[in-house]
Amino acid sequence: MGKNGEKNAKMKLKEAEKKVKSAEKDIAKGEKEVEKAQQKVDKINEKWGIRPMMRNLMRKKKINYLPF
């Protein structure tokens, strides 16, 4: 492999590292969003319980059965 091949390999490695870093940021962002959504669900469950929430989802056609 000549100098050009080594340069290309290094460039590809740097690009891959950048992609990995951005993917890790996206994952962290997604985890935060999931955590927020879970907190909302917990708050609803605290107030109403699971049955009304499921009925509401059925009414909005998100699910078509009650899992209990």
C-alpha cells in the first residue's frame, strides 16, 4: 500500500470515528426522550392507573385489544 492508500485509510478511519461519535450523541438524546416519556407515563399511571390509558389508546386506534 502506497502513501495514497494510507492517507485514504486514515481519512476513512477519521470519518468513521466522527460517525460513531454522532451516533453516540443520537443514542444519548434518544435515551433522554425515552426517560421523559416514561416519566409522563408514570405520572399518568399514578393518577389514573393503566386501564383508562389503554382504553384511550383503543379509542384512538393505536391498539386494538386490551392486554389484560
